Amino acid sequence: MTRDTKVALEERILRTMRKLSKENDQDYSETFTDWETPKITWINGVPGCGKTTWIVQEFDNKRDCIVTATIEAAEDLKRNWPTE
């Protein structure tokens, strides 16, 4: 994997999220009759800037879903997730 691959993955996720967000002007009323547009929070930053800490503190398991661009990011979240 190269830096370019990572950027491409992040761009692909961002394009997908834009399709689902209110930034998209398409009318999906017939396709998604009960669909509610999700609130999307994009967390991105350099290593050590507090992304994982923020996610762990703000996550609500009844409301939120976490999507990562890499396996490494998912494993980092698992390592830092508080045990109950």
C-alpha cells in the first residue's frame, strides 16, 4: 500500500458519503421511502492528533457506526476501546 492508495480509499469513501448526504441533489424518495439521511462526521488527521480518543469519547452505540479506511485504523480503535 502506498500513500496514493490511502488517498484513493479516502476519496472513494468521501464520494460514497456525499451520495448519501444532503449535498446530493438527487431525489431518492421512491427508492428510500423510510430513509433518513445520516449525519456523517468525517474524522481525519495526522497520527497522534487525537482521532481515536475523540471517537472513543463521542461514540454512542445506539446511534453511531464507525467506518475506517484501513485495517490498521480499525485495530487501533479495538486496542483503545474501553472495556466494560
